[in-house]
Amino acid sequence: MAKLKVAIVTPGSFPIPSAGSSSVERVVEKIMPLTAHAVNPVIYGRTAKGFGPVGQIEGVPCLRYPAGDKGAYINQVSRSISLFAPDLIEVENRPGYVLTLGRRHPGTRIWLNLHSSSFIGRDAISRERLRASFKRSEKIIVNSEFLRDEVIRRVPEVAPKLRVVHIGVDTERFVSRWDPDGESRRENLRISRGWQGRDVVLFMGRLIPLKGVHHLLAVMPWLIRDHPSILLVIVGSPYYGSHQSSKYSQMLTRLGCKYPEHVRFVPYVPYPEVPDWFVAADIAAVPSGAREAFGLVNVEAMSCGIPVVASRAGGMKEIILEHETGYLVNPARMYDELGDRLLDLLRNPSLREEMGRRSRSRAEEHFTWRAAAERWLKLLEE
């Protein structure tokens, strides 16, 4: 029997594959090749310097089109989809595209895969268009129970269509610091960075208010006082794939400059380099706001065998097991609880190891790309 033909439509904001893309493209890049034994997927994305109009991602065809004008982009994608004649179209994180493709391919099944709440708010799409998009979608995939509940809160009647597919991490690339290879790699990295004798708290992500880096800098004075070996390393920039600053990031830099021996800023690093930062750290801090639907950095840190201190918010409550793989901080008491939980781990290396090893096990058992691909394929059986 012929394989089901599936068209995967990315937003067109970033090329795929790309070390500087957002997590939306990364999820597609990691999951779809693992489904190719069962279905026939084709990925649609944007052109960019260094990328040809036709490519492959781990053997999966990728067709690229100019995306300067979003209307022109989705129109070209639609024409290409007509030639492919898929059995199923999956739209990634753009409810508006569902309406365009639904009109032009009236007999084709369409799924919507929501990666965040960013494009279902009133500033992104009207409630009427959102309801129409959800009505046209056969299934709506979300990456967390939190995001499922958020969608239901906005459009209650859509509940029967929602399916949760937790996303994951490449545990072979994000090696555990407790394995021999990870231990050796960690030691070399710490020597090269001058981290010997330091207890490193790592923030990895975009420097935007939602990510909460200002909370970390706010608790630094008394963390430094009570644990002088602390080193806070902040890796990231305000924009994907760019070193460009913003008013918020400039404010963070001014705050960090007050503690030059204890705070270091590292501009945006390409995604292939991300594992080297986690495996060399001791604790990951993720003080994000309530809208964080999942947070890939949580499972990436866990895969590297380090505990995570994160907000008890969004989808992070589904990833981190309180007192087992890390701590969850009440957003309403961020200042007090964030500092206390970090200090608990900074003072107790054996607790860091215990939680770190459990973190690695949880990542292997629940948050791999293969597990995500298998969950996605099971949706086809419904």
C-alpha cells in the first residue's frame, strides 16, 4: 500500500534546516525524518542565502520559496502543494495559513500544529478567523497540556480536536555530564572557559522579558554574598540568529556589569553549539513567564544531566518533577523562591548529581524526538 503523502508547511519566518531558526523549524527538522518510514513527507519552507530551492532534511524533501511577503509565500506553497497532491497538510503554528490552504485545497485533510500561544491571540488573528481555522482543522496538535488548556479557554468547542505531542531532545548530542564522554567533554570545556572552581548557573535563550533574565540578575547580590563561587552565564540575544541588541538586553547588560566576576554574557550561539554550554554547567535556570508553552531548554538541560530551576508556569510543570529533577518556583514569589532554590543546589553538589541523573533518565524516557515522532504517527491511526 502506498504511503500517506503529508505536506508540512512551516511559517516561512526562518529557513530549514538552520542553526539560527526558531524552535518551530527545529521541531519539524527533528521529527519528520523519523516518520519517513511510515509516511511520505515533504517540507515547505522559505529560501535564504546558502539554501537552494530544493533540498533534503535527513532524506526528506524540502521545497523553499521566497518569504518576504507572507501572502506571496503561502500562495507559492499552495501551488506547489497542488502538484504534490498530499493526503494531509500540516500547518505549523500559523492558523491563518489553514484558512488559505483550506480554500485552495477543499478536499484535503488539514492539521494545525500549535507550538505556542503567540499566533492565537487577538493581536495576531481575530477570534472569528481563529474559530474558522480551528473548524477547518481536522486535528490540532499542541506541545503541552498547558497549551491545550489555553486553546480551550479561548475556543471551548475545539476541545475534541486537540492532541498533545510533547516535543523532545537529541540525547545523543546532548550527552550527560555523568557519562564518561560527557565528563571528559565537560572538563575540557570548563578549562577552556576558565570555569574551574566555579559553580555555574546557565541561562540559555532569547533575551526578552518573557524569559525572565531580570529575575536572575535581581537575586545575584545575595547569591554572591552567600555563595561566592557562583558564576551566572547568560547565553543568547533578543533575536534568533542575530547579535542585535534591544533596550531590554541593554538593561540586562547594565545590571550584569555590576558583578563582573560573577556574570558573563555570551551572544547568540548557533544551535549545534548549545550542548557544549549545558554539559559544562551545573544548574540551568529557566525563569520564564506564564506563556511559555513548553521550553525546549528544559529538556536539553535535563538530557545533559543538570537540574533545572524553572517557573511553575506554562508547560514547564509537565517537564520538571519537583524535588526530583529540579525545582519549580512560584512566579508570584519569584525573587525569594528563585534565590532559595538556586542556593539549595549551589551548596549541595550531591543533590545536584542526584537530580541531574534523574533528569537525564526522565529525558531519555519521555522527551526524545523518536518518542515525539511515534506519538505523531499514532494520531494517523485515529
